[in-house]
Amino acid sequence: MPKSIHHAVLLSVPIFWGTFAPVMKLLLDHHRPPPILLLNLVSHVVGLMALCLLWTMEAVWRRRCFPAHDTLKDEAAYRYTALASFELGVYLFLGQLAQLAGLRGTSATTNAILVQSSVVVIPIIDEYRSRLPSRGRTHRLMPSLMALAGVVILSGAPPFMNVKPQEMHDPAVIVESREASHDYTMGVFFSLVSASCYAAHTLRISDYDDMDVTVQ
């Protein structure tokens, strides 16, 4: 298949991914929003259809369903690929589900900032699973922890911070502010859970890439 098609597919990823949070936020803000689990399943079905379409285009181009590599004919390689696909898919599914849960209490911008903090979470997880001596671990983690704390602080203020002073004694406003504050806190929490899932997905991709699939 021409490289131009591959480049077009790669360039489409940030375009479609960049519209994910705003579109889902509009759906969740509807007076009768669909369940987040259903939204997550539908989005993955759409992604599966796009993947099948791309696979079909490549199969037509090379006139075979699978690339002509000896490793793909090995049963062990098939098991390896299936295991990797399942594990990585679980991380993505849980990460997107947590992101949708986070969108319930935060804005699309705040959610996007928190989810993209996965680039800061990656070195934290990698540090704890590394075989490096624990001595000095705090110093190695400090930059990432400070960056993560900064992301959380700068991601936005809770809704109750916008209440006017003269409205602070209104019982209805107090109840609404508490509910909004709770929703915001849970939104931040689930957004960070989503970032952790995406970080784990990235790290496991690296682990699988370092394995030798040709070994029986």
C-alpha cells in the first residue's frame, strides 16, 4: 500500500482524537445522556470497523490476508499476538471508560489536560517497576510528582469557587455547590485513572516490543 495512505491514516488520529472529548461532553451534558459504558462500546465498535476497513484495503493491495512472514505462520506467534492485543485492548477500554466518567464532572478542556498527564505518569510507573535500587527513588520521582501536582492544580477550579459571596448563605446554592464540588472531584479522579491506564498501555507496548516472538 502506498505510504501516502499510511501517512493520511496517521494524521487522522490526532484529528479524530482531538474531537473525542468535546463530542462526548456534549452527549453527557444532554438531559438524558446515554450510559458511559454504552458510549464506550459504541466508540470501540466504530474503531473496530475502521481497523477492519484498513485491513481490507491492505489485503486487497498485497493480495493476501496476512503479511508473508514466517513468524505469522507460527502458532506461538498467533498466541503471542492474541495475548498482547487482549491486554492492550483492556487498558484502552478501561482508560476510555474512566475518561468518560471524568467528563461527567469536568469540562472537556480540563479532562483533556488531566488525561494527557499520562506522559507524566509513565515515568512514575516505570520507576516503581524498574529494578533500580530504591535508594534515591524520591529524588528521581520528584520532578514527575511535581509536574503531576501542577497539572491537577492548573486544570481548573472547582465549580463552588465561582459562587458569589452574597449567595453563600442560600441553602439551595450551598447544596448545588457541594454537588458540583463532588462531581468535579470525582471527575478529576477518574481523569487521572484514565491517564494511568493510558500510561500502562504505553509501557506494555514497549514491553511487548522488546520480546522475541520467534522463540518457541
